[in-house]
Amino acid sequence: MAKLTLKPDATFRHTVYIPVPGGEPAAVEFVFKQRGRKAMAAFTEKHKEAWTADTVLDCAEGWDLAESFTRENIELLLENYPQALFAVVDGYIDEVFNARQGN
């Protein structure tokens, strides 16, 4: 069992499943930014009007795709896979608030 620390790592890895039209969802591992309760409240308030590439840049700092994690490539992902935005941000919020508890 992992030992709890009061100051968690600044980032964590989490796999998000991007819906692929006509195919199976594609697994993409993201490096997400760790936030505490107050910081998550600020994050959700900041992005409450709309989720965009800025939202992805604000919650993640990398991915395991061959292409670099840049604004241009995030926008390309969101253009080509419209549900990716929801999968990434929902995956981030869910992992922060509902992290796996193990057995």
C-alpha cells in the first residue's frame, strides 16, 4: 500500500480514453497537474463558461502521443476528435476527486 504524504507530487499520470468515431476508444496517458480542493475550485470556476484547449493546457502538461504537447497539437486533437475535450477534462476532474481507492 502506498504511504500517504501531506504534500503530493506536483503531477500524476492518468490514462484517458478518447472516443474514436467508428472505432474503439484510444488510450492516451496524460500527465496532469495535481491540485488541492481550493485550487480545483478555482480551476472549475475559471473554466465554467466553456472548456477549450486552454482548459487542457491548464490541467495537463504532457501526454504519451508521438506529437509534442503544444497548443497547436491540442487544438488538432480537439478538432479531429470532438469528444476528446470532454474525455480529457472529465478524466482529470474524476481522477482528482475520485482517485482509485484500490482493494
